[in-house]
Amino acid sequence: MEEVANCLTIPIMITENGVVTDDDKKREEFIQRALIYYLLSCLEKGIDNWIIYGIP
């Protein structure tokens, strides 16, 4: 994501993130952990040109 962000002047839109499972609780936990990890990682690197789509 860092490499892409450095090349773009427009926001990066995150539209898909998940895990294949029938367990809704595991799916929810995965999405929450992944988003927190990637958002914090981006912020630490100074990447702030992203949009998360589909989060209610």
C-alpha cells in the first residue's frame, strides 16, 4: 500500500477485506483486526490518502 500511495495523488479506496469462513464472529474479528493494523500502519508511515468503503 505504501508503494501505491507514494505514486498516487488521489485517495486509495479500500473496498474488500475479509476471510473465508462460515463463522460470523471470526469474520468480524478478522476485519476489525485487519483494519486497525492497516490503518495504524498507514498513519505511522504518513499515508493518509485512503477511504474505507462499505463500513456501516
